[in-house]
Amino acid sequence: MSDDLGLWSVLLAVIGGAIRVSTPFLFVSLGETITERSGRINLGLEGILVFGAMSAYGTAVLTNSPWAGVAVAALSGAAFGLLHGFVCRLPRVNDVAVGIALMLFGSGLAFFLGKPFIQPSAPPLPAIPLGFWSSLPQVRAALQVNVLFLAGAFLSLVLWWAFRNTKAGLIVRVVGDSADAARAMGYDVDRVRLYATATGGALAGIGGAYLSLSYPGSWNEGVSSGQGLMAVALVIFARWNPLACFGAALLFGGAGALGPALQSVGVSQGYYLYYAAPYVLTLALLIATSSPDRALAGAPGELSLSK
Amino acid sequence: MVAEAALSELSAAPARPSRGLQVRAWLARRSEAVAIPVAAAVTGFLLFGIFLAAQGKSPVQLAELVWRGGFGSAFALGNSLQRAAPLLFAALCVALPARLGLVVIGGEGAIVLGGLAAAAAAQPLAILPAPLAIPLMACAALLAGAVWIGAVGWLQAYRGVNATISSLLLSYIAIAIATHLIEGPLRDPTSLNKPSTLPVGEAFMLGPMPGLGVHWGLGCGVIACLVAYVLMDRTTLGFAARMAGGNVRAAQIQGLPVGRLIVGFTALGGAFAALAGFFEVAAVQGTANGTLAAGYGYTGILVAFLARQNPIAIVPVAFLLGGIEASSGLIQRRMQLPDATVLVLEGLLFLVVLASETLYGRFKLFSPHLWAAKRETAPTPTPSVTA
């Protein structure tokens, strides 16, 4: 029986990996969706992700509570988002460049302050064993679903609904589609973007908390492999739609799990190339979905990325 | 007599200030371009000092160590210049596309591929004499970098793919390809602990520049910056590129080949970045290995932005950051600070300098009009024709 599992085990590992690996993608991309829907792009979410991972881990070590870690990661992420929002509201400051600076600053600060937390181990976030019905250990391992993954899935549904049906969602969309129209309606464009960037930062921070407290589940300087940036590309692929973000995050997670899954069944040829799979996938999707002549369908009108 | 005076006044009238005033106006404009970044950098250092003081470390000691480790002695200077060399090339990879309005942040990939291409080319070229083979190695590197970053430009111009994101993705892909080749097909079987390609050989290694003790990458980097400056600011091609960067519609209406300009200048930037990899292989490491991805590409982004994408300004900024990075080891040992200290400082500098963009044109002191018009307006009232 276990011999028959050959290729199936790869598939199972990819599915399990997709669930495990996709959570940070999901949170960062939902956060970036909120920010970009308000008409600003924050490339610094990569730095916020790393800082979130560090602050969550450090807090969990000190307080012995992973949830306190998640809360601190969200708060620190919001603080970085506020910083981005404040700097970008100055006239003539480029939001893409500020994002790159924040990427550097956030990860630098995380490595600096996180040095003492590399050794100790923190309590992990709880997981729900959804594979209880199966007797196969591989299935059980694949379906150890973390609470944050479910929370992220629920959040994408809520955001999808909120963008359509709530006043706050509409205000964010108006600000992102036409700053002039929003001003004419009496909304403070900069303030809405500030809050949207801060919310996006908080979600990215939670994504970081997942990295250090669940999977891979430790804090070191290589904890993120560019998920924060890939999530920005993912948002474009998902057309700024929170529900599509969920699907795209699963896809990216699966691509990321391909390398380790193949290695576990003994495929060692081109090992490093499989690790590039998520990047190749992102790029291929971007090329396939972009067009030089028109703005992307569903793109917020004020976004510097699509202008 | 009177007629002559009237004539000279007439010819001077259409708002053309005298030579001295022109120089003063030029100086006012230039001093703004120097004063604001310098003030921003000083602010960044001060903020970092406050950060250190909050950690219970002495900012004064840090400044002293940076001076000692980066600039204070001949050895330290040589070390800083050695680190500045790849930064020059990496910064050009950001600055050239930036003039066309593209933010390219994937120079690291071009550096790695350039180094790898040079090392790989050295093997079949081994039959040639060094003066012939070394330039060919450099060409292999140039080609790899030009294709890689040129692809970023092509994707932006003809497929509408954002250059910032595609360049970063391509840089991750480049590093994966390079790791695959260095650990696999191109691996030197004798390199056990540190997988590397076959060494390029003593004969193909570049010596130091005479009298400096720093490899030729530094000299070539400075020359590359000068070439880039002339190209950008003194040629029609550069003017066309800047125009395309300023207003794509206007450039297209003028009939400029915007797409080809974007591809050309990104390819040139990539070729420069690849030279950094070439010199790392041919002047420092002797083989291509994992140390090629040492982060020069990312520091280069910072250098380019601190220099405000001006190729001449890249030279001093690269020297400054090379010095700061060279003193990193000393700071770690003496002050028991983590190696990320330099990263925090760089991030702070980056943020403050970007925020200072908002200050340009805000100070009357730097206004060319103030200086050019000071005495001009009083004797010659503005002719109504120009209005």
C-alpha cells in the first residue's frame, strides 16, 4: 500500500504544502489588496513580514503565548504601514521607492532586534487536525490546518463582501479609483490611504507571525524567501479581488511546496530549479495577464503600478 | 552712442541674464541638489545615533569605528574602495533605467549571472592568451547581464509587465539558476565545502591597479559612471531617454522609439551590473560561487537613490557606503552589535533621503530666479512681448 503512494504522496505533499505555505501569501496579499484598492502600492510588505515574524516570535518567547505574538506582529505591521503612509503623503515622494526602503529598514530592524531570539523556542500556533477521517499518516499530516489559515480564508470572504457592501469599502474604492471624485465627495484622500496602508501592514504582520510561529515555525534571518514581494505580484494576478487572492495564494503555496515534495520522493535533479517554481509561476502569470495597451481590468485607477 | 546703447539693451532684453548672474543661478540650483541630500543623510545618521543611544550603545564610538574601519588608514581605504567597486556598477543598473521612469531592483541577478558567465567562459577560452581571453570573459558577462535586465525592459515596454516586480522575480530566478549550475553541471569536483566552478586560472586573473592596491573594477566603475553621465546628460540619445521618462505620450508624439530606448537602457544597466560580477570573479574570487550574491545589487539600489540617479554622484555615495560596509566587521566585534546594524542604518538613510524629495523647490534660498533676477528686474523692466 505504502509503495503505491509514490506519485500520490507528491500530490498529497503539494496539497498539504499549499495549505501550509499559502497562509503568509494570503495575509500579505489581502493586506496589499486593501492598500492598493486605496490607490497606493506598498512594496515594503516584505520588510513588514520579516519584522512581524521576529516580533511575534520574540513576544511568544517572552510571554509564552503565541496569540500575544500575533497581536504584537499586527501592531508592529500597522506601525510600519503608518510610517509608509506618512512618508508617502508628502508631495513628490514615490510610493514604490519608499516601499523598497521600508523593505530594507524592516528586515534590518528585525535582524537587529531579533538576534537574541534565534536560539530559544517559542510555543507554536495551534493547528486543527482535519485529516482525522483518514488512516493514512500522509493525509493526516497534509490536513493539519492551522487556525490562521482558516482565519485568512474567512477574512478573504469578509473583505470581498465588505468592498462591495459597506461604506468603508466603497470609500476605499472611490479613493483608489479617482482621488478627485473622492475629494469632491468630501473625503480626505491621504487619511483614507494612511488607514488602508496601516491595515495592510497589520495583515502582513500577521502573515509574518504565521511564518515564525507555525510554518517553518522558527525565527532566523532566512525566514522569508520573498513571499512579501511575490504577494504583490499575486494581487495583480488576482485582479485586486480578495476571493481570487485566496485561490492565488493556494496556487503559489502549491508551487512553493513542489521542490521539497519532489525531493522527499528522491528526485534530486534540478533541486534548486524547483525552488524557483513560485517565481517562474509569478512571472509567467504576470506576462500572460498584462498588456501594454490598456490598464489591467479591475485595477484601481490611481495606482502608479498600472498607470 | 545712444542708439548703440539702446541696441545693446534691446538685444539683452529678452530675459537673458548676464554671465555672472547665470553662474549664480546655476550655483543656486546646484547647491540645492547637494545641500538637500547631504542634510537628509546627516538627519539619517542622527536618527540612527538616537536609535543606538536607545539601545545603550554609544553613537560616538560607532562614528569613530566607521572612520577607523572605513576611511582612517590606507588599509581601510583600500578595503572601502574594493567594496565600492561593485556598488558603482550595481547602482548604474538602477540609475540608467530610472531616467526612463523604470524602477529596476533586480541588479543582484545580473551580477550573479555575469560572474557565472565569465567563469564559465574561462574554460573554453583557456587556449587563448590572457589579453585576448579576459576581454572575451568580460563580453560573456556583459551579454548575460544585458539579456537578463534587457528582458525586464522588454517586458515593460512590449508586454506592460511592471519592471520593479519582474526584475526582482528574475533576480530570484537568476540566483536559482546560478546555484543549480554551480552545485551541478559546472561544479568543480574538488570544491567540497564551498561549491564553486572550476577556477579561471592565475593567468586570467586581473591584478591590482598600479599604486592603489585595489582591483581594476574600481577604475572601470568610475569610468562607467562618467560614460553613463555623458550618455545621459550630453547626448541626444540620453535626452531622448530622459524625455521618454518624463512624459511617455509626448515622447511618442515626437516619434521617439520609446520601446527600443527602454530595452536599450535597461540592457546597458544590466551589462554594467554584470561587470560587477565579472570583476568579483576575475579579480577577487577566482571562481564563481555563492558569494556572488553578497547583496551588492541591493546596496546598489540604495546608492542610486541616495545619488538621486545621477551617475556622477554615484561615485562618492558608493565610496561612502563601501566604507560603512567595510567597517561593519569592526563594529560587530568592538560594540557587540549584530551584523544587521549596517542594514538598519542603510534603511534609515534610504527613508530619510526619499522623504527629502518633498523639499526640492521649497526653499527661496535655492531659487535660481532669486539670484538671476536680483538686479536684473530693477534696470530693465520685463518686455511686454514675452508675456
